[in-house]
Amino acid sequence: MRDSSHPLELPFGCRAFGFGVTPLIAKRWVNIWSSSVNEINFFLVLAGSLTAEIEGISAAGATADSRRYTAIADAELLLSGPVTSRKWPLPLLPAGVSPALISYVASKLLGLKPTVLVAGLSEVPPFSYIEMDAPPFGPANCLGTGKAMNLDRVKRLWEKGFALGVNLQNPLLITECVPGGTTTALAVLTGLGMSVGDLVSGSNRIPPMKLKKDLVTKGLKRAEITSSSSPQALLAAVGDPFQAVAVGLLLGARQAGLPVLLGGGSQMVAVLGVALASIDATLRSGFVEEISIATTSWLADEIVSNSYKQSSFPCLINLLGEYFNVNLLGISSGLRFNGSSKKVLRDYELGFIKEGVGAGALSALAQINGISLQTLLEECELAVDQLDCCS
């Protein structure tokens, strides 16, 4: 079933926010991403960081061991769906079900298949992918060491991403799966000089804010990061391989004149922040003109800290826009699970699952391309049933 809403209006439940955002900017976004949906370059970047193995830091898998293969398991679900036999089972979660299920449903309805890029995993994926990093490198070190990656590795990943992006010819959607990624995002944004400690969420229902902040402070101090440190040095100190690849992709695609949709949460804000820090200030306004960040309603509505009375993620995008003096557009999907018959989906409404694997971007793209919220809900419920049958 398809919605009858005008193609230049945001569909029901979707929201536009950000620094300097106007209705005209939001309408332009709908026009770009609805007219080109069949031609989108859809990339899913899988990466790893030993930051995810710290007890309590991440809920993207109930144990440190399970978080080592979360990215591969999520990608398998996105690529193959819930019915096909998969090599890697989805890790047990405290509650809910992987957001890769939403991504699978939305991408199937849109007729989109991702190109998977791999940089720094503990295991070799059982599906086709583009290798951005030699397997022996493995996950990045914990950011608390202040030596997450070798600088040469960061430069190489950045350059490979750029080479890929600059040679594209159609709009680019970047998504990711990186357990521990919200903490590396917090570290990178803090290292850029932004006070974001009360705005960056995480996969836990109640993010462990003190644990994250203490780890970031330790990592930045050990690395001796200052305002004069280069963006690549910052990533080498406290980042992860995904960020280096994605910044390169973003810079390359924008040099090629392509619109870019960053599908995710704070990780995408960090990627955009590093990209902005790496270019001349006079070029930044033009650079962001056709860049947007799309996420889920659950993340867009969340208030991480009582220090802020407004939802945290829109505040984070506003802060980035103010910091670099550029207009930034954020979009949230209208998908909600309040009325679902499936507990693992209703758990989203309780804050157990918020975002991942491009769930917000793909469901928003589905909406602006005429797929109703009812259809998305019914297809997600069917996928849950199929997962249960095959487990």
C-alpha cells in the first residue's frame, strides 16, 4: 500500500530538524531522495573496536564475545532476510530485536541492496564484501588507550573511502554497524572541541554516561589531543575504522557533486564533524548543502540527560551546525511500534533499541517513496515471526 501524501511533503510522523533548517530545505530533501531512490549507492560499513568489549559500554550483544560478531550477524540479516539460513545467529540482546530487521524490511520494499564495506572485524564475513582493510589489522584498540589505530591505517582507510566516493555517479547512502560506536563518536566529537557529553546516546536503555565520559577523558589525555591535532590524528587516537572509511567516502562523494544521506545517529554526526574539520572554513557551507542525517523516531525523541530539556539528537545536530557555522538537516522516520502485537518490537518504545544498520534512514526513505507506516509495521511483524520460526 502507498500513501497519497504529496511527494514534496514529509510523510506522517517524519520530522525535520537541525541548524538553519527551513521547510524549503526539507521539501528539497524529499524531492532528491524520492526521485533517485532506484539509483542510490547504498553502502553498509562494518567495523570493530575493542571499546565494545568494556563491560557495560554497549548493549549491541549481551556479552563481549557476542559483540565481536554483531556486525556480521546484522549484515547477514539485512542481506538474506529472516528466512534464509545464516551462519551467524543474532546476538542475544537485553530486550528487543536487531534494527537490522527494520533495515531489511525497508530495503526490501524499496528494492535496495547494500554494498558491504569491511574494515576491522574479528571474523571473516560469509557474504560478498569490499575489503577496506587487511584482515590481520582486526578491530581498533579500545579508545581508552589513546592509540586506537596507527595513523598510517587511518590515512589508508580515508584514502580508500575517498577513492570509492569520488568515482560514484549517484546519490550515496552510508550506513554502519559498529558495536561501541557511540562511545568512539563521543570521543571524536569531544576531541574536536565540542561539549557533547550529555547529548550522545548509546545502545543501552539508559546509557552509561559516566563510564563513557571517563573513558573518553582518559583516551584523549593519553593521546595528548589538542585543538591543533589533525582530524586524522584524532581518529587514530580515539576513533574506529568505520569513521575513517566514512569520512573518506563523504568527502569523495561531495567532491563528485553527489547528495549524501548519513543513516544513523551520533556516529554519523562524528563523521560529518571530522569531514568539516578537514576542509577549509570557506568551503563548509557549500559542502553540507546536500548532506543530511536520518535516524529513527526513537533516537530523535530521546532525552539522554536532564541537563537538556529538549530531545538530545536534534540538539547534537544543532550544536554541530553552530560549531562549524553551517546549516545541517536532520530527518527522523515516522515508524513507531506502539501498536505492534510483537513484544520485541514494542521494546523499541521502551528505549531498549534505538537505531542501527541504517534503520531510520531506510524507513524514512520508504515513507517518502510512498510506503505506508502500516505496511512497514506489518512487514516487520512478519519478519519477527519468520525469525522465530527459523531460530
